[in-house]
Amino acid sequence: MKNDEIRAANRKALPKFLLLTLVGAVIGGVTGYCAARYGLDQLSGVLANASAFFGTHIAPWLMVALAVVTPAVCIPMYRHAKALLASWDGEDEDTSSVIDGKLSAALWASSASLVLAFFLIAATYSVGFASFDSWESTVLIFIGIAAFLAILVESILIQQKCVDAAKQMSPEKKASIYDTQFQKKWMDDCDEAEKIMIGKCAFKAYSAVNRVCSDCACHLCACVRHRLSSFAGGVHHLDGQSLCLLQGNHALRQGGQ
């Protein structure tokens, strides 16, 4: 573009940008005033109690359920893909697309499960040493830890099986998922068309992460009390939720490509 065209494009987009900035400033100012004027920061005590109950009594059982659901969802998709792969003649593009879709769905589901597991373990840990005040809460936290480790193992094995199946479809790919240079070696084994597709997906994922960072910043601000202490006086699971929001959005965008 020429300089005149660049300036014209900037002048066209600038009013909308300034309007959005002004609207955001007004909303933030009104919200901050109302919080200070009407003592909304006192809601932090209610949220702290609710989050402590969630972390102590609910999160461990959710992780147990997730440890059961993850293989129940992913394994049938993987087996279906393997069955199609066994009968694939190596040339049918429709069958190849179905296999790739099944493997991608299994990878996506295992990644989403792992992100959710990190959020739940953060919620469990947010209670701190109060988890050991009673026998019941102590047992629950160890149940949660065991379920979390089970989810980690399940996700690793499911993703390894899916990558191995993809390597059977594309024999030129040799990298092992356990190789610390897996991504580099996998990229080196890709042809030009695959590299172009990876580049497009990477750009969309990058754009999605940039957009969601502002949401995470707002979410973190909501986790901070009126003064410089956190809701629970320490690590709070909402902080972990913000990180999971970022990772989850990134995984969803990549899985959708």
C-alpha cells in the first residue's frame, strides 16, 4: 500500500477504535465507582466460602468423573479411526478425511480434559492446609490428586495412540511423541501443503490467544479484592481458571482447524 492509502485506512478505523476505548473507560469507571460506593467488594467473603466448598467437596469428585469420561469418549473415536485405517487402501481421500477427523476429535477431547483437570486441581489446592482439618477433606484431596494423575496418564496415552495412527497414514513421519524435539521433527517431515496449513492454523491460534488475553486480564481483575489481598488470602482457584481459559481457548482453536 502507498502512504496515502495507509493513512486513509488508519483514519477510517480510528474513530471506531476511539469509541470502543471511550465506552470501555466509561464502563470501567462506573463499575469501579459502584463497587466502592455500595461495598460490592464485601462479596469476596461469600465467593471465598463458595470457592472453598467447591475446592473441598466438589472438585475432587469432578476429577474422578472426568477420569472416567475421558477414555469413555476418546477410546471409541480412536478405535473407529483404527478400524477405518485397517481397511483404507491408501488412496481414498474421503476415508482419509474421516480418519483424520476422528483422530483430531480424540486429540481435542483429551486436551480439553487435561485443561479442565488443571483447573479442578487448582481449585482443590486453593483450600490450602485447611484440607487436612478433617479426615473427610483429607481423603477427598488425595482422591482428587489420584484422579488428576489418572487424567494425565490417560491424556498422554490417548495422544500417543492418535499420533501413532497418524504416522501409519503418513509413513514419512517418523517423530515419536515422547521426543523432546517432536514438533520440530514432525514439521520437518511435513510436505509444503501441510506446512502451509500448519502456518494458517498457527496464525488463527495466535489471533485467538491475543483476543482472549484481554478477557483474562478482566477476569484477573475480578479476582482481586478492593484492597491488595486475594479472595482467600492466598492462591485462589479463579487465578487457575484464568490460565485454563487461555489454554482452553488455544486448544479449542487448534482442534477446530
